[in-house]
Amino acid sequence: MITELTENQKSIMRFIDEVTTGLRVDTENYKEKFLKTLQPEMEREKITDILIKHALENIDEANPDWKYVAARLYLQELYEQAGENRKYNPADRYGSFYKLIQTLTEKGIYTPILLEKYTKEEIDYFQEVMDPERDLLFDYLALYTLATRYLATDHDKNVYELPQERWMVIAMYLMQDEDTEKRKELVKEAYWALSNLYMTVATPTLNNAGKTHGQLSSCFIDTVEDSLQGIYDSNTDIANLSKNGGGIGVYMGKVRARGSSIKGFKGMSSGVVPWIKQLNNTAVSVDQLGTRKGAIAVYLDVWHQDIEAFLDLKLNNGDDRMRAHDIFPGVTLPDLFMEAVERREDWYLFDPHEVKQVMGFALEDFYDEEKGSGSFRTKYEACVQNENLSKKKVKAIDIMKRIMRSQLESGTPFMFYRDEVNRQNVNTHTGIIYCSNLCTEITQNQSPTQLIEEYIEDEDVIVKKYKSGDFVVCNLSSINLGRAVTDNVLERLITIQVRMLDNVIDINNLPVKQAQITNQKYRAIGLGTFGWHHLLALKNIEWETDEAVQYADELYEEIAYYTIKTSADLAKEKGSYPYFEGSKWSTGKYFDQKGYHDEKWTALKEDIKQHGIRNSYLMAVAPNSSTSMIAGSTASIDPVFKPFYSEEKKDFRIPVTAPDLDHNTYHIYRRSAYIVDQRWSVRQNAARQKHIDQSISFNFYVPNTIRASILLDLHLQAWREGLKTTYYVRSTSNDVEECEWCQS
């Protein structure tokens, strides 16, 4: 029972009442507990810290609103610190936006572009547009993540920028080159989309937009040429991208196998593993802006002679000289291999260099144009039959067993179904897709960069000339399904979101020139989604149902329509991407392949054939775990890990509940990641994959006691149902409640 209080105590009690207004929390015990810990002369920051810790301790499945109490407390502390550092009254919450931009520009944090391209009148208008009330949308983990990782500080890490200012700076930065007559409205619209948490931009954009350092794109894919020069040049490019915060996918399938010839001398090559170990060292030594080590995925074809050593790269036993523990392996798989696994047939391994020498073609440059027939299997069979070509015969199922053993031990390799990817590629007229990126959602044309000549100019100047290959760039952002769909704003949101993504292409300053060239040629974007499980919970749709599969089909068709239509409208305004002619967009084949035949799709198809489309590649569903956390929703298209769990943060744990968790949604969330039948997850993903022109970061969640036959059936189902890629096989050593599906 609270007794007579001092004025200071009364003030704190009023503060508690203020931050708990409108939330479903019982404050009496909270107040009593705090008063027991309150000491005379305790500083404001210490008081706030104790209040936050006590609020976090109250969070459980029955009391999720305490995470908003903790957020509001933390928010008040951010206001106090920003006011102190920027010399304004913290009671106003936000100070002068123009002065903030001036100050951080002078300190070298913000780019001068903001002041060069926008007038003071415009910036003052944007301050009026900003709505501090939207800070209340954050739960504690979201606000903590945003504040500690992304908000702009000075060089001493002092708080300057506040959440609504980060959203506005991103909006201003992405719209900087729009026509000045409509730019203010476009900035306002982009701010609306971000500040309402209807969408998030990719982590590099969230962190770097408006600042002096770093670039805006998430991922890159390089194709390594089979030459010493090509291998080392790729390593340098990868190091430069990693330094600037990019995740990298690397296709090594063109590099000759162990025992291959070099300059005609047989048995001289040491194969791909030593080069992969070099990339491993690059990943560890060239970190991403000092925040984490580099992230590199390496892909190899399942017919490559080094595939067995490749599949052992992350195992914890065996010769450590043949291991690369910091690399993420991925396997590119043709239909023919999966058929051989099904039928328990033989499989042949080849050296790509020898294939080129003896056969006169590169086997990796072909794919099956139709299911069950095509040029890859024709070329593969020709290699099998040629007696002059060395080869190794193995059982396809034995290779698959090695893949699955590695997956259960390390989560990798990722799976890349190359025939399906290339059959669905909209730009088959200009290239081929060999692999995906670090997170398996990007599928775009690739080719190696080649050195043409090197010469001395002006005595002491050395010039190298290269023929640029297609060096893939991923420009990403994601729809928050749990908010945007329920608020019925999809069309409005996607209209601004696609424009924001398209502008990233022109604004971005990429450290690798061939990536810059590829970015302009294809103008590729990756509009994705998160909050799928959140949306199902709000709509009371259970995961393991035909209703969920049907809903995935309908919703992602709607998203596809608005995305394609927006890009088509942008083409009328700004022009098509340079390689439009001859693409499946220009011929209409894209729409025929997808089975889009109703009136609105037919009209859009004809519109694009006549006027073009701005972006060659449009949609990709990334993992977006940190940005979905900031938006207070569930990651990607994954089920929740648990309805209630804890995130470890420095000196304390942050309890986390599923979004909008209450008696209405609990039963949907209860069927969480390791409990839901993964076969239903595959079916859902196949339904949405029909409408995604690129791919989807799709995880399997399995107990590590899963029988090999069950895991094999999941992979075969994924391949049969038209998935293009699968991401991690996430296994747990714990007993999983109600996991009946993996026993069947």
C-alpha cells in the first residue's frame, strides 16, 4: 500500500500514470516495487533504468503491454538526451529539424546533400509533417534496436536524431532528385509509409540514408571467372563491398576442380576449396563497418567434381585445412539431379574446365527450358557418354545425404533450384542465373567480369581495362503485412515504396563499378514482405490449413499486381530499363507463364508491351529479422519462434511476446516454428512463389532428431512444387512439443 509521498515521489507516480495511459497494465504493484528501490538523490537516468527493468520483468503472455510501457520510458530518456545535446526543452519532445540537419552536417555525420537540395522552408514544412505520436507505435525491443543501431549520433555516440527524424531523413534522401514541383508530396508520402510502420527499408538504407558513409543496397552476387586474375579481382571486390556493409553471394561453379590441368599440365589445380578459404578469411578480416564480420555465401553446382569437399566445409570434424567455418555454402541443383535422387540413380561429377576443353561448351550455361526436357540434360548426357572426359560416378542419394548431414549440423547448404529459376527468369534474352545471394531471395542475370588488357600510360600510370560482367545488386524494402493489410493501404503503400526503391538505384554510390553498371542496366529491386504469421493471427487463420495456402495465393497476387503496375507507371514517367526489349515483359510471356489472364492483368500486360516497365526484377522476400523487429511484427514469411521468449541484450534480457498477443491470437501463435507441419509451410510458399518474380528466404524448422527420409521428402516437395530456393534448415536439439508431423 502506497503511503505518504514526497513531492519527488508524487512526480514520479504521475509520470508512471502518464506512460501507462491507455495500456492494459496493473500499475499498483509496479509503483510499490519501484518505491522500495528509490533512493534519495537518485539521478533521472538511474530512475528511468529501474522503471524500464521493472516493466520488462512484468512482461509475459498475459501482460504483453508492459513492453510498450518500457518503450515509453525509454522514449522519454531519448527525448531528454536529445534536448540536452541539441539545446532545446525536452518537454517539446522534438527540437528544430533544420538545426539538427545543420549540426550533424557540420559534424560530418549527415551528407551536405540535404542542405544543398532542400530549402529551409521545405525542411521546416517537413518538421510540421512529422508526428511524434507515432513514436508510441514502438515496443521496447523495437525502439531499443532502432536507437542503438540506426539513429544518427555524434562521433561520441551522443543522442541527436530521434525516430521520426530518421524516417524523414530517409524520405528526403530517397526523394532528393524527384521533380521539385511534386517532391514535397513524395517526401511526405514516403514519411507516411515509414512512420506508420507500414514498411521498412533494408538495413543499409535504414542506417546510411542521409549520412556521409556507406551505401544503401543489402546484397550482391559475383560470378568468379576461372583464372587467377579473376579469382583475386573478385576477392578484392568482395572485400570492398563487405567493408561497406553488403552481404555477398559468390558463384564458384566456373572455377576448375582439384586435379584439373593448368596451362596443359595435368593434376596441377588445387580446386575451389583453397579459394573459398581465402573468401572465408576476407569475411572475418574485412568486417561490416565495425559492427559484424562480413557475410559471404558461396555456391557450387552439384555436378562439380569438388562438390563432396565443398559439402564438408562447415563440418566440425575432419581436416580443418579443408574447412571454412565462416562461409555459408549453397548448392545449385538441376531437375535432373533431383530426379536421380528420387529414382536412386547414379550421378556424375565433372571438372568445368575440362568440360569446356573437351566438349567446347560450359555445362553451367545451360538449363532445362521445360520440366523434364531441355538443353541441360542433353549437354549433361553428352558429357556422361564422352569417353575422353574424366568423370566420377556417385549415387545421387549419397550426395543428397551429405547435403542433409551438413544441414542438420550447420544449417547449410542453401538449396538453389536452377532450372526453375531460369525458366521463370524474365531476362533470358540477356543472360543466365547461376546462383542466389546470401539470403536466397535474389535471382538475377549473372556473368563474370574479365580483364581485357593492362598497359603502362604516362610512364608511371598503370591502366587495367575490364569487360564488366553482370554483378548483381539487391535493393530491398518490405511491406509490414500485419499493419498494411489490416489498415487496407496496400495500393497506396506499394505506389510510394516502388518509387523509393527505384530511386535507390540512382542515388546509391557503389564501391564496385561493375555493380553500378549492372544496377543501371537492369534497375532491379526487391519488394518483399514480413509479418505473415502476424497477419494470420489477426485474421484468425491457422497455419496448417488450406485457407492459409489460399490466402497466400490471393494476397501475393494482389501485391504482385500493384508492384508491377507501379513500375509500369514509373516507366511512362522516367523510361524503361535498358534491356526491356526482348524480355518476357516486352513479349507478354511473363503474364502467360504466371497464368494471369483476367481483365485487369490483360490490360496491364498490353500497357507494358506498349510503354515498358521501369524495373526488370521486382519482388523478393528477404529474412528482414531486424527490421521486422523494429516494426513490431513477425519476420518474413516465417512462423514465430515462440509466442513468448527473451532476447539477450548487454546486461539484461528483453522479454518478447508475439505481436498483438491476446486470447484471440494465442492459439494461432501457439503453433510456432518447430511445431507447425513444414509440409504446410512448403505449400504456402509455393502458392506465394507463383507471384514473386525472384525468390523467397524460406527456412525449414526441424528437430535434429528428424529422420533423413522425412527431411528428404521436404526437399523433394519443395522442388516439385516449384520453389526456387530454400534457406536454412534450422534444427533444434530440444524436445519439441506436439511435433507429430516429423514422425509420420
